Amino acid sequence: MSRDVIAYDLGGTNVRCGLVNEAGEIMFRAKQPVGARPKPEDVVGKMVAMAEQLMGEAAKRHDEVACIGIGSPGPLNSRTGTIVETPNLGWKDVPLARLVQERLKRPTFLENDANSACWGEFVRGAGRGCKTMFILTLGTGVGGGLILDGRLWKGIDDIAGHLGHVVVDPDGPKQVFDNPGSLEALCSATAVIRDARAAAKQHPDSKLASVPAEKIDGKFIEECAVAGDAAAKGLFERLGTHLGIACASFANVLNPEVGVIGGGLSAAWNLYAPSMIREMKRRALPPAGARLKLVKAELYDDAGMTGVAGLALKRALGEL
Amino acid sequence: MSRDVIAYDLGGTNVRCGLVNEAGEIMFRAKQPVGARPKPEDVVGKMVAMAEQLMGEAAKRHDEVACIGIGSPGPLNSRTGTIVETPNLGWKDVPLARLVQERLKRPTFLENDANSACWGEFVRGAGRGCKTMFILTLGTGVGGGLILDGRLWKGIDDIAGHLGHVVVDPDGPKQVFDNPGSLEALCSATAVIRDARAAAKQHPDSKLASVPAEKIDGKFIEECAVAGDAAAKGLFERLGTHLGIACASFANVLNPEVGVIGGGLSAAWNLYAPSMIREMKRRALPPAGARLKLVKAELYDDAGMTGVAGLALKRALGEL
């Protein structure tokens, strides 16, 4: 008999659900679309239906479902299990953990999606075996998470680990938040697409300019770079340089062993890793820079469910 | 009877020595010049002579001297007690803790001066009562230290806490190390004096230009600013803005309660604090920015001896 966890990854488009064992393996999966501007009770209904199906699988294996973990974009309060706001879903102050717990009768815990992914890569992914690491997830924004000496670092009010909000270039562009030149404003997929559209205008001969601006997405930019387009390659080099600046700061302040780069854009590793590693080593104190291994995420979309399952189990056992 | 510690603050000009009680109070003090390019054995001789004098004071009080703590500029290896290099003294690979321990027959521990000052402000100074804080010391360089949940954070190789080496403006000037626009390259006393000399040239009507360039030091720049000189005031405002950018990054990544600003330049608090606090609050996630209290150091020169005494006692007791 194993102690399993029902884990959720709540996104803007789908909510995914997994039955995760103590080793962090996702044994069974389910997925439902959340729909546009959904009511919390409708999403909870879908979450419960998927869980009941997976709990059936657990019962067949004579496994016990010990608790529930929900990974969600923030801002959220992981202590009270409340989503403060999710711009993608249009929710405000939704006590999601309580709503799910009332239906599934299991201790239910809510965690930020980037912290969940960080824990997932730490226990089963690119950070396994290390004690101190960070993650950067390059998506719509730049998520971050931090593990210090084997503990997820959450700070005094549970809002640490926002590595995407470090300042990389104070004169840089602004994204959502009034923090110009933050890692998020420079290195998110949103930012790279913005810069690619500008580059297409500036370089009409570039392959980037061969499609209408609104067709330029992360995948197309990567294609252009792989095909040798100089403007597209330059965007990834700059992405690497900016990531390297931030990673050097993390090395100098925290002296970690591993930095994991995840999220959709991270797949284009060969295009940005050389400039990232070069810039990090240039700016880090030499022993801190020599120690820090920058690596590509291994679990990708599964990191969140694996991680939030592990964190939920730790919380259920009073270890966190 | 109290368990006292002999604490040293090894600087480029003087080595100071104190008899520190368990509460972190410096009860007796001594000081000796180190001289130019001194031999390690000569400095050790002076250190031992001062310790013997202070141990006499301890004996009069029937106090026991439990151990020795030495705070020194780095790079150093606090695990082996070896100074790797001190440009100020011209030393390389000096096993200072062992040399002192052989003479004084007490467990002897070496710590980086900024970590020592951080611990001093944490136990008895501007950070007392908090659990998570950082310090920035604005001197020849910018030193840093980090306390996370009551523990001095030293990273995987003992080289964490170099907050002066975070990048603030990647296009900024270079200082010693090839990390342009680091906090140290922008906010050390050295950097502010460099900028003041440039400002004096640019603004010949400024009070800064009323003395020869080589006479412009931190104290004079402060005098000019206090007297209302616009160029000098601008330098402090910019200092505050750069400090605020770095503090926002620390808030977003670590969510600490307190940030202590120490070192010679920090005394001019009223000149740089407004822009520092404004910039930090602008760029920090609102709850992280609201939580972080930026404060002036309280112990100044005594923070190092108080701190290294506390850290040495913890190490002697196996608590660190």
C-alpha cells in the first residue's frame, strides 16, 4: 500500500489532475478545460469529478489517498489555501483548498505553481540530489522558486521566491507591474515575442518579418533562429545574457548548486544557454560561478503536479 | 561567571580586539595598528598581546574565555580558518585561526567581516528581534550578509551573502571585478567618490569643485549635500535609487523583514533613504515591499566584534 496524493495543476486553459505516489510518479492522469471566466464552483466540480475517477484507480491498487495538493498561479495565500487573484480565471479571494476539501474529505493544500514546479524538479527532476537550487520558468511571466538546504524558502509572509521580479536592467522595458527591466519584463515568452515583433519591423529582411506580426510566437521565433536568422538568434542570445545576469546575482547572494530553467521557452536551450552561462560566469564570484550548474528542466509540465503532491504530503505530515 | 569571547576586527589599518560577553556586550577593548604590508606573524603577535591583556580583565571578573573569533575581509575559508587573500594586507593563504589558536590555546574561528557585522546587528543592533534580514555595508567595497530564519546563510561553499555583487545596472561602471554595474561598483564609498570627482568636473560651479579632486572624500561629499549643493545631493539620491533597486530584488526573492544599511557612507541616511525607500517600494511586490523595513545600522564599528563573538561561541558549542 502506498500513500498517494491527488495533485492538480490549475492553468488558465485546463485543470490537470494526477494520482501521484510517494516517489513523485504520476500514475494516472485526467484533464478538463476550465472554460472562459469560469465560476469557482464549476471548476471545483470538474476537479472533484476527476479526483473521484483517480481515487477509483487508487482503490483498485489498494492505495490510500492521503491528501490533496493544488498548484495554482498566484498571488495566493498558501497558509489559508485562498487564491487572492488569478487574472487568467478572473477569480478574487476564492478559498479553493476549503472548497475542494469539503467535497473530497481529505486535507487539501494550495501552493504557488512555480514553487510546486521547483519542488518537483528538486525531488525528481533536474535538481535531484542537490540541497540548494532555484528555478526560473519562462512562460507568460517568469516564475521562480528557491530551495535552501532542502527547504522550500517562502520568506516571512509566504511571498519569497519571486525570482522573476529581480531587476536585471533598471532602464529596461516594463511588463505588467511597475518594475522596469525585471527578469520577467525581459525574459518571459511575452517579452521575447514583444521584442521579436519590434525586431521584425526593424529588420524587414529578417525571417521574423516573413509573417504578420501577430503570427510571431515563441515557436516561430525558435524556428527562425534554428534556420539561422540573425535577428532571431540575437533575441535568444540577449535572453541568455539577461538570464545570466540574474543567475550571477543569485550565485553571489545564495551560492546554490543548481539553477533550473523551465517553461515553454526553455526548450530552445542551445540558442540561449551559451550566452547565459558565459554571462553568469563572468559576473559571479569565481567559486560561486564554478559551483552553479545551470540546467534545463527535466519534468516540464509534470513538475508542478509532482511537486505539489510532495509538498502537500509534507504539510499533511506536519513536516512543513 | 560568564562565558566570554575574545573578538577581533582585522582591518587594513588597525586590528581591534574586544572582550565580549555572552550578551554581545564589548566589555573591554584594545587596538593596534597593523602597519604597511605586515607579516602575518607580526600581526598575530599584536593580536596575542591584546588578548592576553583582555584575558587578564576577564580573570579579574572570574569570567572564562571560551573561544576566539576573528572577523576579517575575504576571500577567506571560514571552515579551515584560512585567509585566502587580503589585498589590503597583501596576505595569501594565511591559516590565521590556527596561528592564533596555537598561541592562545582556545578554539579559534575565522569569519568574513560582513557576515560578522550582519550577525552583530541581528543579535544586538538594528535587526534585533527579527528572523530574516540582510545587511549592506557601504565602505571601500559593499559587504553583505544574510540571515534566513535565524541562521547565517553561507551557501553550499561558504561564499553566499555577497550582496554587494548583485547586478543593479548591467551597463554601469566596473569596479575591481568584471561585474559592471554591481551594487559595489555603484554604491561603495569608492564609487561615490569616483562619481563625485566626475560631477565636480562636469559642474565647476558646484561646491564639490571648490577643492582639488583628490580632496573629495565621503565626508566632504556629505558636507556639500547637507549645505544644499545640488550635484552632491544628486549623488546621494542616485545612491539611494541604486540601493533601492537591489533591496527590491532582495524583497522579491527572499521576503525578509529587515534590511540594515551600514558602513561609513550609511551615516548620511537622510540624504539617500528617501530615494532608496521609494525605489524599493516601487519595484517590490507590494506585500514584500510593505514588510521590508530598511534601517540604519546601530552598532557601526562594533557590529563586527559583537557578531564574530556570537558566531564563534555558536561554533564552539557545535550549534553552527
